[in-house]
Amino acid sequence: VPSTCDWRKAGTISPVRDQQHCNCCWAIAAAGNIEALWAIKFHQSVEVSVQQLIDCDRCGNGCKGGFVWDAFLTVLNNRGLASEKDYPFDGSGKTHSCRAEKHKKVAWIQDFIILQACEQSIARHLATQGPITVTINMTLLQHYRKGVIKATPTTCDPIQVNHSVLLVGFGKTKSVEGRQGKAASFGSYSRPRHSMAYWTLKNSWGTQWGEKGYFRLHRGSNTCGITKFPVTARVDKPNKQQQVSCPP
Amino acid sequence: GSLRGQDPGPQPLELKEVFRLFQMQYNRSYPNPAEHARRLDIFAQNLANTQRLQEDDLGTAEFGVTQFSDLTEEEFVQLYGNQVAGEALGVSRKVGSEEWGHS
């Protein structure tokens, strides 16, 4: 496993989305996963329809929430996903009927898997195969602005996971990087830090939130339950699987 | 600390100004003065919470004003969380009973 990895540097990560008034983080994470894997494995840049996942989800919950694995099942059942352009996202939260059959499919998957709940295994898969969806406890994200969140089970319950995002990389902070700055009207303070290992995650709340739409969690302590549900699609066939290399 | 227990008179200017800037930055508006006052109160409580979050965090994270700063935690989770995941994955239930007999 390399010491650092960032799939954004390979130009394989699609733009950050904004779920707006629809509880569809699960669909956006799944779509982001498929888009990244297609870019990495087939060198094809696609933007797939999140709306198709919402409308055609087998459980029919749509904008009321769902599971990443249900999104992948929907992709399999529909024999692929239409493009975002043909089947655009409606963030209003309204219910729509499934229109999957009316559009050409631009991306599909062969299978999906859930990885071992181990950060080392997750890092290895991320670095050699591509981004992975994870589901975390979102409590601390409401007021997050930047930096690496390192929480305890008390401050961020790793059992109560309720938000799906896309894992796109990992790294370590520099030894001298500390927390300096102001939070609203409060005074500034600094705390010298040792190098800290982190995960880089892609959120679905637009680019104004966090670090241009991304955020970082501590790596190595199961912060906010990141290891609970690491799920990823597979886009290449088993006998044709090839390892890829994540940019450092 | 919380502003709830205080006399509902003029709010500190700094807080009002910060809230106004928040509204401008995130294009937030409220339908009536009562809702505006309620959101200002929530905003003030969230600001206080961010200081606690900052102290509790063991990493390098910075917490502060975001587009969600006028929401209660419950509203935030309901509006932006994965409701189904939170209910189905976070709760463990006993599915059996000690009183069951033979299988």
C-alpha cells in the first residue's frame, strides 16, 4: 500500500454534486463510484444519472433515503445507467416514475462487493482498484470547514452510520500542520501536531462546503464508523481484472 | 453560552452581523420575523457548539459557520442524512426471545 493516494490527481473523479432537497447521498455515492471506476479502468469519462437510481430504486424510497447496494442492484436490474445529460437530476425531492428504458445506457457494472471492515484492506483496495463508497456518522459534518476530523466513539458514534460518501484517497498531514484560525467570532489558537494519517472523502453537498466539497477523516481509528460498510462496484470481468495505480 | 435564558432584548451586534453575513453568503431568508428570530437563536447555539466540537476534536479539523448553521442537529440529519441507513443500520434489535421453545 503506498503512503499516499489521491484519485483526483488522475482526473478520474467527477465534479462534486449537490443533493439539494433530496436524501440521495446513497445514489450520488454509488454514481460517483461507477464514474470513477469507468474512468480508471476504461479511460472513459462519464457522468451517469443519479435520478435514474432514485426513480428506479427497487425499494422505491427515492428521495427519502436508500442503500448504496440497492443502487448497484438497480444498475444491474436496469442493465446500466443513462447519462446525467439524458436523465438529469431533480433535486426538488419530488417523486418520478422510472424512465430507465427510454434512454441509452452509458455505463454499467459487472458486480458489487462489500470489503472487509479493516482500514488497511480498504486502503489497499483503494490504491489498486479505485474509489470505494463508505457510510459514516454525519454528526460532525454539519459544522465542518476543513482539516482532519479525529473523533472518539463518544463524539462520533461509529455504529450509527447515516451518510454515504465516496472514498477517493488517503495521505498524511505534515508534522507542523496545526489547527490555526478562527471559528466565527472566537479567538484563534494553534496546536502543534505530529503527522496525522487521513482519508479523503467526496461529499454531496456542493463545492461551498468543506474543502471544495471534500473532507478528511482520521485514518486508523475507525473514525465515525468509516469501516462499517465499504462497498464498491466492479466494472471489469473477474478474468480481466487489472490492478491500477493511484497517483500519490 | 446559550442565549436562551437571557432577556430577549437586543442581540450582541457581533452575533447579528455574523448571522447577516451568513444569510448573505448562503442566500438564506426566512418567511417572517418569528422564524428569523428562531433561526438566529439556533445559529447562536450552533456557534457555541462549534467551540465545543473544536475542543473535543483530536485532529486538525476546524469547525465553524457552514450552510447548515441555522439548522438544529435533528433538522440537519433529517434533511441531509440517509434516513433509511440511519434507522436500519444503526439500530440493533433482538429478534428472538428467551422464551422460545424448540426450533
